[in-house]
Amino acid sequence: MQIVLKYDEKQMINITLPDGTIKKYPEGTTAMQIAEEISSGLARNVLAAEINGEVWDANRMIYHDSNLKLLTWKDDNGKMAMWHSSAHLMAEALESLYPGIKLAIGPPIENGFYYDIDFGDQHFSSDHFIKVENKMKELARQKNTFERIEISKNEAISYFQQKDDQYKIELLDGLEDGEITFYKQGEFTDLCRGPHIPHTGHIKALKLLKTAGAYWRGDEKNKQLTRIYGISFPKNKELTAYLEMLEEAKKRDHRRLGKEMELFTFSQKVGQGLPLWLPKGAALRERLENFLKKAQFKAGYEQVITPHIANKDLYVCSGHYDKYGEDSFQPIKTPNEGEEFFLRPMNCPHHCEIYKSKPRSYKDLPVRFAEFGTVYRYEQSGELHGLTRVRGFTQDDAHLFVRPDQVQEEFEKVIDLVLYVFKALGFEDFTAQVSLRDKENREKYIGSDSNWVLAENAIIDSADKKGLKTIIEYGEAAFYGPKLDFMVKDALGRSWQLGTIQVDYNLPERFELEYKGSDNKKHRPVMIHRAPFGSMERFVAVLLEHCGGNFPLWLTPDQVCILPISDKYMDYSKEVFNSLKISDIRAEIDDRSEKTGRKIRDAEVRKIPFMLIVGEREEAERKISVRRHGGEDLGSMNLQEFKNLIIKEITENINEFVV
């Protein structure tokens, strides 16, 4: 419905569009009306709007001068509005089909949405998905508008008391009058801040994906609810493409590939979330570690080793006990009364104590300590997932202690190291997120303003100098300093946070770290935390899924599988094996009494890059028949030619780190 505005009766406001154009509109104009004025085609695709950086409903009235950005499906916040609205649509369908259920929370997530539901005595499983999807589609076709309703706290409580929904009443406990809103579409009303899309008709394609258990408010002491995940799109072809991607993701699931490639396993007796690395996986990890250690050595890092536990007082001093202590593994008591030790949640406090072990001069800095240190955090069992979410993991941790005037130079060197790692492992699509202080509220940050300005400028200038594709997020800095996070997209377009670099003024203060300056006075160093891999477990999982198990040749567990076509050619196969071993080429012999075709298929499943067929002709000519993973026949060649092929491919893939 088009609203006719009487311009002479209303105060005019200025609306600034993304291209800098300023237009005047009557107060109370909506983003949708502005979109209609620009183009009816644009208006049909508008899902929400950014008003002065805040995401609003496109139909919400604007009463002040504002910067406006219209959001469509192409914008991340447009997708979030669509998925948030889809969660409400699913809740409406579920209430219709399962009267008496209780609704908890239903937010949008990175890919889709979920809603946590208390079904009471009613049974629900994935077998019911089609029924719910059909109801959602029926409701979507009604094109019901999402209506924002401001409501008092008493009215809101009364509404949910009548509905007997204790979860919403509990959520209202933390809210005050003036900040409570309901959203209504069709016959469904929910407690929600929004924003939402204009109407349900934008939801053209949808799919419920899975169910999971979820404790109310993430507390294992509370009731376990049923979490239903789903996703929606404005076009069916986009849903089809997404579901195809999910199928490919299943094939690349690191848990499945890790089992097939014999890399790692888990044991209930050892404990949930505590991975066991099998020989091939341990060797792969060792190659990754040695690869980084070699580069770190060139870059001036010193390797240190610290214990897996420490006195509780260390983590009280660092602040990690306050953050992890209550919800983590409990302290370890000793026979000495009052003495407690704690499984380390972070490596940095140990490195601070190593720095403090002797006096430091400004001439000594920067000091760079590196360690592959294992840390422990108690993740809830429902949150554990293969190697990506575990309770014990090893960080490729390093801490640099630098003078304030050295921050930028050291930052640039760390960026070089991260980029070297990404290139060697095939991560080419990534964005660097620069996390800075809140522009207004500076009270929550520690450290002098001058040091913050120096550190923030150093990060921005370093990223710019290195040509990184960056986004700046204000208010996302840690309280102790700004940081740079590397958000990597894998082969399926999924985003992962891998490398991170952080500037820290907090720990040097807490641990009273010092160096003697050129003025002969005591000064605090600045601390830089960095981890190109992040954690070995998570990095291996992401890499495994990114490359589908086809690791770079220098890293892969088995580079070559020798396939004798019968036992008669075992002696020559062993001769080939020993020759490759002398040249540091990782090979194995498949000596099973199986047909060659079966051996090839099994080697393909295990993602072995090269298969060497050995038979009568190969033995007579002192050659091998080479087959590449994927089916490419490279023909017959002698051993030296094959070795040269291996060396050439590795050299092209991984170069020496240049300082």
C-alpha cells in the first residue's frame, strides 16, 4: 500500500545515500518508500535497511537525519534479516502443528537459522521435517507482513503468562520498559528486537536441515531443548546449489576423511574432546610443526617449552582464571593444604614468566618466544565437533615482547609469516579483519591513548602495506589491545577464522614486565600474540575439508603407493620402495592378495597422490608405470625421472621463507 505524505504538514529530514547523495523526505518516511521512489524493481528486492549503521525493518519510520543503505539478499545483513524472519516463520508453523510447545530463542546464524523448542511430551524428529516445511511454505505464500510492536514490560509479561511460556518470561527479566518489542506476522507473535523482512512472501525456498540438543541458556543444569536448524533463500536455484554444497561438504567431512586416511581417532575411555593422533596423523602434524619452526627460526624466534599445568596463582594474575576457571576443568589439589594447580587454558602467562626470568634492555628487544603448547578448556559435550571443537588442543603460539616503536615493523613481519603459511597450504581467499576500539566508549580499554593510537595505526598501515583485503570493525578490539584476524574461505565458500595477531598492553602490566630504556629508566614492553595456524587440531580439520584430503604433496601422509600386480614382483617393488625412501619420498607397498583394480580404488579413497604399478614389463625395463590420484596415466618412466617429478612439484608448492 502506497502511503501519501502531505509534505507541508511534516518536518523534512535529510537522508544520505551510500553514493553521498542527500535527499529531503518528510519525517516518518520509511526506507521502503525511499526504495520505491528510486525504483520499483529495487523495492521488490529490499529486505531491510541500515539506518546510521544499525539494521532496521524497511517499513520502520525514520524521524531524524540519517545515513541510509538499502539491504538486499546480496548484503550479509539482508541475509540475516531473511533468516531471522524464517526462524519466526518456522516457530509459527510449529505452534500450529504442535499446540502447547514452548518457544525459547530463534536467531539467524552464519548460514541459516535455528529455534530452540520445548516440545514437552510431544515427539519430534527429522522425520517430521517435510510436514513443517510444507506448513512454512503455506504460511510464506500468505505474504503476511512483519509488524513491529512496542510494548510495556507488564503487558509483555502478561501476554506470555497467558501463553504459559516460561522461557520468554525469563528473557523479559533482563529487559526494561522502553526496550521491549514484539513482532507479529499472521497469527504468530514473538518477543523480538528484530529486524525483519517486509513480509513472508520473500521466503521462496526453504529446508530444515537437522536437530540437536541444546540446554536452555547453554547451562547443563537447565532443561535440554530441541534445536531445529534450517535455511531459506529467495530463489529455488539458490537452495539447490546450497544443498549440493552440503553434499560435497559431507564427502569432505574431516571426521570421515580422518578415519579413512588413518589420521586420528577418539576414545570414550580417554575422554570426549581429547583426540588421539594415529601414526600418519602424528607425522603430518610433525611436518606442519617443522615447516613453521623452520620459518620461525629464520625470523628470529626462540623455541621454549612450558608445563601443561601451573599454580593457580599464575592464572589469577593473568586474568585467565576469572575467564576460564569457573566453567573449565577444576583445579588440581596437592597434598599441601591450600595448594592448587590448574590445567593451562593459555600459554601466554608462562611466556611472561620466561621474559621476566632475567633483566632486559631496550637493546634486547624484540624478544620472540614460540611454543607448540597444548591448552585445555572444558567445552560442553554438545558443543564438541571432531577436531574443530575439542577440550585439549595445541596452539602454534608465539609472544613477541617489543618496544612501542617496534610494533609496526614486527606486525609486518608476522603478516609475512601468516601469508607464507597460507600460500604453502593453498588458502588464497581470505579477508583480514582489523578490530579496533569503540569510537565512543574508551573506558573499557586499558593502556595509554598514545599507545593505542600507535598500535591501531601500526595494524592498519601494516595491512595496507601488505595489500591485504581488510574490513575494519570498531568496538571489536580486546580490552587489552587491537588485533588482526584472518578470515579464510575454503573450497566450499565457508568462512573460518585461522591466523590471528593481537597487540596486548594488559599482560605486561599484570606481570610487571620491564626493560631498561636508552634513558636508563624502566619501561613496559608491548606484547604481540600470534598464531598462524590458530590450533593444530582445528587447522588440520579445516585444511582437510578445504582440500578434500588431497593435501599438498610435501605434507600428505603417503606420497606414493607401490602396487605389484602379483607376488612375483615383490622383490622389485621393495627395490623401488628402498630407493624412494633414500630420497625421503614417503612410500608404501600394497602387498595384499587383491586385484590391481581394487588396490587402485583403495589408494584413491586414501587420497594417495601417486600409484606406481609394478609388473613384468616394468621389472624387465627397470621402470615403473605412474598413475596420479584422480585417474591420470603418466605413463612409464625410470625411478630418477619420477623422483624429479616429485621434487619439482614440491618445490613449486613450497618455497623457503624469506626474511
